Amino acid sequence: MGRRHRGQGRPVQAAAESLSAWFPGDEGVVVEAGGAPAFAARLREMGFLPGEPVRLLRAGCPLIVQIGDSRLGLRRRDAALIQVRRASAVSDPSKRQSQAAA
Amino acid sequence: MSLPEPSAPLPSARHHTPRIVLTGNPNTGKTTLFNALTGLAQRVGNFPGVTVERKAGRLTLAGVGQVELLDLPGTYSLAACSPDEAIAVDVLLGHQADLPRADAVLAIVDATNLRRNLYLVSQLLETGLPLVVALSMTDLAAAQRIEVDADGLARQLGVPVIPICAGRRKGLEPLREALADLLRDDSPPPRPLGPRYPEPLTEGMQALVAVGTHPDADGRPTELSAMEALRLLVDEGGHLEQQLASQSRPELSRRVADERIRLHHRLDGTAPYEVEIAARYAWIDEALDGRVRTPGRLRPSSSDRIDRVLTDRVYGSIVFLAVAAVVFQGLYSWSAPLMEAIEYLLNGLGQAAVTLLPGGSLRSLVIDGVIAGVGAVLVFLPQIAILFLCISILEDCGYMARAALLADRLLSLCGLSGKSFIPLLSSFACGVPGIMAARTIDDRRDRLVTILVAPLMSCSARLPIYVLFIAAFVPARPILGSWLSLQGLTLLAMYSLGLVLAVPIAWGLRRFLRHQGAAPFVMELPAYRWPGPRTVLLRVYQNTRAFVVRAGSVIMAATVVMWALAYFPRPDSIIARYEQERQELLVNCSEPGCADGLDKLARQESSELLHQSVLGSAGRLIEPLVAPLGWDWRIGVAALASFPAREVVISALGTLCNLGTEPGAPGTDLRTALRQARRNDGTPLFTLPVALSVMVFFALCAQCLSTLITLQRETGSWGWTAFAFGYMTALAYGGAMVAYHGARALGWGA
């Protein structure tokens, strides 16, 4: 777990969070694909590897993420088991705040 | 040529055609490569679950001769989860009973997605089979400024890595050379440079290999490969373990159990599969380090922009419904002129037969059996072609995957997942490929449920039945202005019937079956692309040809048998009696009223002959059974006769009604024949309620031998097949009864 910095726009270590908490457009890296063994193994085989760049394209159910160069559709409750970390926590603070407010 | 050694089967000792197995992740251009290498045009689906069948082709390699190339279903990993992947594993390990072990493996790897694709390659190296890697999508990679050092990668992996672009036929020559080199090579395959595992795992694997030596298909002792040993150790309850349990190799089974326990102790809490996955990715990262350069940032694609609309919950659903509506309405209007042309041709043939052939059983066979029967089915070819065309276009352009994603929401309501979407949708074209497509469903319970409700989806064989009866008995009244007609609406209702009923049935079946564990639903969305006209048209041609061949063989045979059963026995006494009555009538009357009298006589004669024929006797037996549905014995018999293939009901009714009306007027089109058909008391045989009950019966019944046989093969159980047949027949019977009495109560068609 890293600490959040304000301003500057330097890439920082954000907290690891669940993929289902992201908004469309958020991007970062995969921390871990959790859940039952078969599930985690399957996710990893499909590309959810630790350190792999990931971006959320569609929230809701089903979720659509861009992982590497593939686009994968997932159910929301399955996505909740995937831990991710935002790449740049302060890329656009105003957008984040307005999204949070929505 | 050296003598074969007992432990390492050498290529030079091979006396069969060398076999190469083609494998790789889905959506990597595997099928395009297969086509390019073998020259056979095959189905190109950019959606997992479409290429399910095993496909084999031949190619010629310099210095080797003819080689067989086998295309395996796309798989992400050899830790087989779905039956699809299990097949791939079996073929690679030589466990498929009818296939000896492959001589080489050609793995196709997507250059834009190397990290994930190399996962499978790391497993393939562990099988010990000679391997060539084809690096595909190089054009896409270049467009995204991804640089891959193929030679460096080849050195690192220890296998040839050939960049190709299958769609543009680039790199195929070097690929062929690499394959030829591999097959010509007499030396034993090099040790695989695969992932390095921690000691606990490797020791367990070695222990298993030591006891795992067994005779292969040719009777020579072969070692358990590293890959098999690893899978047995790590995949608890997996495919290979289940296979092992069904073979009698008690020492190995015991050892597997022992080693697993030891492994758990030594790993002290970490699951073995996690250790394996971590080791593999460490190996992958090491392999790619310095040999792949990527821009780093995730780049959006044009597909993403399109998806923003098409996967939107509101707009996406609207688009899907619009697409479905276009397809259905088009099925009706676009094919009309073609259908009329075919009908015209058939009428002409009938007239020719009347003039050319002498009266008697041969002429009756040709007209009422062959032409009436088969022709009535061929007339619907345009509609079936259009249906296949629409489905092919949607698949090829990539929209199907999005539709499956949207459908996941709805499908999860009856407990299934979006993965059931393609099997169920394909069943709208034909139940056989639809049921086979269910192989990609990981969850065993979901798979069984999908297979059991797939036949409820109104397949293309039911379409002629609907169209015929709707055209004959449903008034062509426009609804909502001229946008939709009552006929189109009825067609839509028939299609929806099976779909709507499938929901509670699927839900109920799922509750009834034991829960086997929830598999994750992960669906890959391929990039949108313009559908290739050549591929689409080829697929339409292949599918319609299959339909025609069915009409040609099964239905032809069934129709002729039906005709014979309806024609014979033909007692001369009855014919003589009616001839006498005809003469009497002609003598006694000379007014216009005579024609009606002759008509009536002819009808009575046909009816009586039919009544005492073999078919008629059978029909009379079951008449009380079908009376509640508003049917008479002829419809009942036609339903019985259509057991091998539903379309036969049309030709059966054609035969029965043609024979039962004016035998001297051939080529009366079926619609008219149906309208004119009369019961014994002179009332029309078919009214709107009766037509509806027939349509509902065929919408829900399991009248298709091919589908039932496929069902048995895919479920491996006659019990489930019998259950499917039973529940659908009961449903069809009940539904037909409700339709008939309901329509009468509502006063429709009165």
C-alpha cells in the first residue's frame, strides 16, 4: 500500500483496489487475480498477469477491460476479485473528483 | 536408415504420413494459417467456439512429401478446463484413440500479445514434441510499433520462430522450410528449454516420470512426458487425472496421490498451481527481456469507439433488437421472388412427368413422391441461405462477441452464461453445430443444460414449416402501418416460443442438476473488421449445401418410403368399384353439376384408398391420440414420418394431400393443396387453429435424428438423449393442444 501524493503529476504508488471500483478510462497495472484456484488460474492464462497494463473500457455488468492488447468481458462480481493499481493517481484530479461525486 | 530404438521413436522409422498439429490461442489467425498452408478453404471464425470440429488438411513439404496438418481448437493453456481444451491435450499427448501421437507441433503466437501467448508455448515445450513457432499478426504489431526480435527469441526458446502474416501470405515459405527441417531431422528432439521449477515440484515430476513408463500406440515403451507429470501433480481433479482414473495404472495413480501430499507439505501453504504459474511467467519475462519492445502505453483502438455504443446497455440492446428484426423481416421479403421461381420450376417438372409417363404407380411415385416431396423442401432454400448469410456476417465482423456479452446478463437469469450464446444462436440455424459448439463451455452443468435446451431454438428445418402454414392460413394483414405484417409477427412468435420456454426449463434443469463449481465467465472481444465476402459466402454455401444434401438423402428416402406406405396396398376391388360409379355418373348426367360429382367421387376414392393403406392403418391407430390437438390421422402420420428430419413433415403432407385430392392434377402447389384438404366429412382439414397447433408442435418437438445423435455423442449418455426427446415431445404435445383450443376459444380463423 503506497501513500497518495497531491499535485506534481509524478507516477505514484496508489493503493491496490478491486477492478470493479474503477471508472471507464482508468488505467493501471494488475496486482493480483484472486478468487478460487481454477478462476485465478484461468484469469492468469487469459492475461491478467501481475504487472500487466490494464484499462477499464466499460463499467457495469459485464465489464470490459483492455489487458495488454486484448479486450476481455467479465462479470462484475468476478472482476471484484481482481486487484489492480492505478498507474498515475493524479493524472487528472478534477476528473477523478467529478467522477467520485457522480 | 538406422534401426528404431526402443525408447525414442525416430522419424525415419515412421511408416505413416507425418502429422503436424496446429495449436495456439483463439483469435490469433490460426485458421487463416491453416487455410494458407493446406489450400483448403475452411471456416474462419474470429470468435471462440466456432472452430470446434477437428480439421485436417494436407500439404507437401520439400524432402518430406505429403504431410497431414491437424487444426486443434484454440486453447489458452494445456491445463484443460473445457472439453475443447481437453481434446487439444489428448491429441498432443497421443491419448486420442484414433490418432497416433503427432510428429511435430506448429504453435501460432500473436505478436501483439506475446506474454499471454507464450504461456501455452511454455507448456508445449514440456511435451517433448518437436516444435515450430509461427509469429503471427506481425502487420498489426508493426502498426502498434511493437518490435519483436524473432531470431533472438528462437535462440532463447531453442525452437524456430518464424514471423508470418497469414492473411497476406507472408513468411509461409520459411515456415514450410522450418517444418520440413524438423520432420527430416533424424536426431532425437532437443531437450526443451522450458520454465525452471523449484525443487519440490521438479522432484515430484521426476518421481512420476520414473513410474510412468508405458507402451504407446505402437507398443513401444514411452516415458511419461514432463508436461503430463506436471499436470498430474498440479491439476487436482483435472482432465488428465480423470483419464488416469479410467485407465488401470494403479501404481501411477498411487504415486500421484503420494507426491501431491508431499508437495503440499514442502510448499508449506502455497498452492502448486501458483508455483507453476509464477515459474512460467518468470520464464516468459526472461525470454522476452530485450527481445520485445513495446510502446508501453495502452493504445485505444477504433473498435473501442464502436464498442462504446454497441455495448452500451441501452443503445447496445436497441441495436441488437434492430438487427434481429431486420433478419426476420428480411427472411420473408427478400426470398419471395426466388421461392416463386423454384415453385414454377417444380410445377413444370410435374407437368412434364404427366405427359411423359404412363399412368400408374411409377408416375404416382415420381409426381406425388419424388417431385412433390423433395421439391416442397427445396423451395425454402433461399430462406435458409439468407439466415445463414446473416449469422455468418455477424460472426465474421466481430459483432457476435458483443452480442454474447450483452446476452450474458439475460442468460445469467436462467443460470447460464454468455458462453452459451453461440451454441444457442447457432441452434437457430441448425441444432447439430449448435450442440457441438457447447464444447467450449467450461462448466459441466452449464454445458449439459445448454445442450438440452438447444433443440428448442427453432432451427432452419422448422422455417419451411412455419412459412408454409403462415402463408397458407395467416391473413396478410399489416400492423403498424406497413412496417410489420401479421405474418411476420406470427413468424417472430414461433421463433420466440422455444426461446421463451427455454428459460424456465434451463433454470429448472440447473436447479435439478448437482452443482459442479462456478467457472469464471471471461469472453474475449476480437477487433471489429469488415466481413470477408469470400469467407462469408463460402460458409453460406457450405451450410446450404449440407441442408440440400440432407434434403437429397434422408428426406428423399423418407419421402419415398412414405409414398409407398400411403400407396400400397392398392386393392383392385376399390378401384373397380369407383370406376363403375364414375361411369354411372357420366351416363346419368350431362349437366355442369357433373364436374362436382366427379370431383367428389375422386376425393372419396383417394380417401378410401389412403384409409386402408399401411400408413392409413397406422394413422387410424394413433388418431385418438392426436384428436385433442385438432389433427386428423394424416397430420398424425406426417408427424410420425418426420422423426428422422422435421422437413419431412412438409413432403409427407405434400404426399398425403396430393394423393388425397385430385390425383390427376399434379403440381398443385402445396399451399393450395393444404387449403383444399378435406376431412372425411368435407370440412377443411386445416383451419387457423389447426395450423397453429401444427406449428407449435414442430416448434417444440425433438424430431430430428441428427440432432438426437449429436446430443448423445456430446453428452455421452443415452439417458439424457431419451430425456431430451421425452420432455420435448411432451412439451410439443401440450403446447399444440393449448394452441389449438386457445385459438378456437379466441375465435381465430372462424
